[in-house]
Amino acid sequence: MQRRHSTRSLRSAQKALIGSGLVVFLQFAMFLWIGLLLFVFYSGASPAQLGLASADEVFGKFIVEQLPAGLSGLIFAAILAAAMSTLSSSINSLASATTLDIYKPLWGKHNSPEKDLRISRWITVLWGLILTGSACFFALLQLQARGDRPVVVELGLAIASYTYGGLLGAFSLGILSKSIRRKDAIAGFFAGLISMLFLVKGPIQNLLPGEGLTLAWPLYTVAGSLIVIAVGYTSNILQK
């Protein structure tokens, strides 16, 4: 989104989005290649055989034990820099959306620019505390998990995919049909989110009788978007 907003024309924004997709594809291909090389280097040993609690620690073990001091330091610095850039843009987006879309229309219509800036800074601090608390909570869940811990990358993508289905479905409704109204898209969006609670392995599904239908996380987006489209179209037809 930063690249898109910094372009001068629609054509340039389209190129930025397509280029971003290609870079992300190459990035994940590199991640998979590194994982394959680590698998070969350790002769296919499991994390337990290497004395590790989860597969997330294999790369860290290789960096600490196999790389020279200078190179390992550069890699850790790069990891911290990447984490900081991701967190800064996320906190900025959350604070901007909260300030401009929620606070200002409801309580700050007559605020001066100076007061809006001061409020946005406090909201930024608040979101930083919320994200820090969430990270500590998930880290605690990781430490308390018995057996094989979920891999952090898969856990993060699963959490993101949970809401991506609703977003993709809502955008698809707007693209596929011009007669879809806002309330149809909203109904479909929330129906998709609620439905996913019963399709994702977790506390909600544990309350259901019998063996529930559990989807693998790569299917969250597919299932969520299809539910949103189906409910949105049904809502539109019933209210005509």
C-alpha cells in the first residue's frame, strides 16, 4: 500500500502491485529453498533429535553454530530491521485508520491539526501495547503447547488467512455484480467470519458434538471467500 500511494498514476500503481506480488513469490521461494537446504544439512533430523522444541529453531541453531561471528551478527541485525519495518507500518496503519475512521468522525470533528496529531500519537502507543501484549500471549501459548508446537510462519499465515477470506469475498462481490449493496457485502463478510469459527480447530469447534470438519489453514481463504460470496448473493436476492 505504501508503494501504491507513492505512485503518480493508476498505471504506476498497477505496476507496483504486480511487482510486489512477484517479489513476494520469489521471497517465499527463497524461504522454501533455505528450508530444503537446512533439511539436507541436518540429514532430515527432526527438531527433537536436534534438541529443539520446534522447527522454528532450526535456522537459529544453524546461524549460531555454523556461521562466523560477523555474518551471524549481520543476519540477526537484518531480522530485527525487517521486524521493525513490518511493525512500524502496521502500527502506523492501525493508528491512522483508528484516528481518521473512528475517532475523528465521532469525537474530533472540530479538532485542530495539532490536537489530531497528539491524539494519533497516543493511539499509536495504545496499538503498540496491544500488539506487544498479543505477541506475549501467543508466545506463552507456544511455550505451553504440548507435543509439536505450531510453526510460527504457519500460525501467522493461518491467522491472516482467517480474515483474508472475508476481504477477498467482499471485493469479489463488488467486482462480480454491480447490484450488490453495502449491507449484502457486510452480511456476507460477518457470515464468513462466524462460519470460519466452526471450521477452524479451536475452542469453538471443541464445543460442537462429534468430530467437526477441520480445514487446513491454506483453505481458510478459499472457504471464507466462497461463504461471503454465497451469503452476499443470497442476501441481495432475498431483499429484491
